Amino acid sequence: MKPAPFIYHDPHSRSEVLDLLSTLENTKLLAGGQSLMPMMNFRFLMPDHLIDLNGVKDLDFIHLSGNQLRLGAMTRQRRIEFSQEIAAQCPVLTRALSFVGHRQTRNRGTLGGSLCHFDPSAELVNISSLLNAKLKIESKSAAREIAMDDFGQGYLTTQIQEGEILSEVTLDVPSPKHGYAFDEFARRHGDYAIVACSALILLGSNGAISEAAFSISGMTHRPLRLRDLEASLIGQMPSDTVLKACAAKVSELDAMEDSYVNATYRKHLAKIMSYRVLKAACLSAQEKING
């Protein structure tokens, strides 16, 4: 298949992009193109105008300051993955990126492209939820900030409106003493996960859990931050009994079905993966205390 006819635009600044979006109708933005181009080739999408963001340098940046990591929407996944600064300060993000597609796709894929495509099983969607991402959305006339929890509206559908662009993502950087883990189950390496989980755990001086964050994706149309589960862990010793009880609660979540697996299988995976990730995050936190 070939895409339907369209007009190609090659802007070189954010202002040029916003000008185009304010005047053109039925547009699509080309970032990495890993998802967009196949959808256009199969004519699931038929834009009249394709705006290429690859020449827009002011959307490609990494700024780490204190406990905040600011990333441009056009920052390549491979650049984030190989940033030594990010690996040192936010290793859970580096870990998650190692599961994204393959080296070739990470060379082209961008942070913003993955978030805007909003596949419910995408690793960067999951980790953005875990790290309390705030997304800067811009149009020619205004800018607004959306929390990751509010970004998704449905399957492959976000809050971004016509004439708007995701320009920047800000992530919370955990303290160095946080233990972390990310893992997923996919049919084969490089595929989207059937279920993916990520966790951050901080242990107090008595060995009990003092802070916890947990995100699971693949269950519904968006990632889920299980804040009630996080709260239930506070003050608990990280024993197998406690963690398995949490995993059992995760398996009670509603789960979607598709042509590959049914809801029962997803719930079973959720129980196994959530226990593994919570356990790994707790062990990571204990190592940081001991080390």
C-alpha cells in the first residue's frame, strides 16, 4: 500500500510549525514516523498535510536540573537511552528504554512521538506515568500543561487538539536512594508489551517502605498509576507476603481483550509481573541502603 496524496511541509522552528497548524486543516505531524507511516500506508490515516518536525531543533533537548528532567518532544529515544546523565540520575527511564522496539527504531523514534501515539502498551507511556510527567501543549495562541494521568482520552487518543503540538515533557527524578524496576511480558523482544510494570520504592531507616510508586500498562487504553496500592505499601515491611497481597489486588483490575490474549490472561500476567517488579524495586532499594 501507498499513502494517499498529501502536501509535505518542512519547517525549521517551533514558530513555523505553530503557524502551519493554525492555517492548515487535516494535518499530521511527522516525528520518528515509526507508527505514523505504516498507518498512512494502510490508509488508516489520510492527512492532507504532513508537517515534518525533524528539522525543528528547538524541540530536541535534554535538561536535567535537581529533581526535574525536561525533554524536548523531538528528543530521540536512543539519545535518551545513552545519556550518561540520565542513566546516573534516572536509571528507571534508561531501563525502560531498553525494551522499546529495536535499536533501529529507537534511532528514529522520539519521546513525543511515542506519547502522542499513546499505545496503551508503550514503555514510554508507562514510565511517564510512573515519573509524574507533565506535558506542555502549545498552539499559536496559547500554551497549557497536562498531567500524564489526564493526557489519554481513549485508545490511541490524547488531549491534544487540532492546532496544538506537544513541545516538552517534564519528569520527576527520584532521589538516589529510591530502588527501581521495570519489566514487561511480550510475545517476542521488541513487540509491544502485553503487560508492563514499573515501580519506585524508598525504604526508611527501619527497613519499612516510606515511599512507593507503581504503574501498570497494557490492561486498559491508558497506563494506570495505582495510588491506593502505593498508599497501602507505606509503613509496610517489604516481605513476600505483603508484595504478593499487592499483586493479587492488581490482578483484580479490569482488563481489555484483543486478538492476541483475553482478559483472564492479562490479569494473570498482571499478578505475576507486578510481584516481580515490586520485589525487584524493594531489593534495589535495600542494596542502596547497604551499599
